[in-house]
Amino acid sequence: MEFIYCILIGYFVGALNPTYIIAKIKGFDIRKKGSRNAGASNALINFGAAVGILCGAFDIFKATGAILLSQLLMPHFTYALAVTGTACIIGHIFPFYMGFKGGKGTSCLAGTVLAFDWRVFLIMLAIEIAVVLISDYLCFLPISVSIALPIVYGVMRSDLIGSLILGISTVVILIKNIENITRITQGREMHLSYLWNKDKETERMKNATDGKYE
């Protein structure tokens, strides 16, 4: 039953998507504008820095909060973190009320790392900032972290089963980002530098998509 409880807590908390809700209130579907992603990065593009940061913070702490809640309610369940964190990421990516077409799971992944160990979170954050700035592509962040987390967790906790459970989220995130990798090879993936060089990146995207970019 602990597995089921953690899955339910993680999934339904993870499905809460402030970016999608804010866009709906404003009268449009966030998945049809900007980067076409129902997550904090696209909230930043469409609504500005303040809203983007708030949405990102909400998504991080909803995952951390869901895990802490599961651990509080089931203190003796060894796999509470792995199961709840994975379910939260899946809930964010495949929310039932959005036709199972949600965000990329990046912030929820970060929240899972934070719940695991804040020191690991800070180390990964520093590494990922460097990776993203050098590559100029945000999608490399969830891909690399999703691969690293099960390994780091397994080594630090000596918990193979928990590591394998977290590996489920790795597979889901990798599948979710296949389209991003495809767009990178085609030159149609938005650069992170859009945030500080909007006009240039917008023009590049229009040229790359034959004027179809909004």
C-alpha cells in the first residue's frame, strides 16, 4: 500500500501546473506559444522573469513537498523518495486534465534532487548551469540530471531498487526530450540566449521554421 500511496501523492501533486493554469486564465494554451512547453521556462518567455521564476519555484517545491509528505506519513517506507519523486515527475509530464501533455519534468526533477540531499542539489546546480550556458540549450539539463540522479542515489544510499525506480523517470525524461534533440540537429531548437537576446533568437527561429515561429 505504501507504493500506491506514494504514487498517488506524487502524481496528483506533480500534475499541478501553474504555467498552464496562468495561460488558460489569460485565454490561451501555453503549449502553442514560445517553446511549446507547459513549464517554467516557457512561462518566463511568455509572462516575464517574475512569473517564470515563481512557476519554476512552485514546480521544484511541489516535488520536494510531496516527497517530504510521503516520508512524514510513511517514515518506515524505504522507497518513499524514489517512488514519490518519480510519480511527481510523471504527473508533471503526463497530467490527466491536460490530455496527458504537460511539461518536461525539469523542475520536478530538481525538487526530487533537493529532497534527496541539498548538497547534491547545489553541486548539480553548479554543474548544470555551466553545461547549459556552454551548450546554449536548456534541454541538456533534464537529460543529464535524470541520468546522474539514479547513479548518485544508488551509490550514496546503496539502494539498487530505489535507483531503478528513479531510472523510470530517466527513461520518461529521455523520451520526452527526443523531439528537442531532433530539433537541435535541425537547427530549430530555441537557444537559452533567447532570454537576453530575444530579437536575434526570434529572427533565427523564424528563419529556421519558415516563418511559423510565434
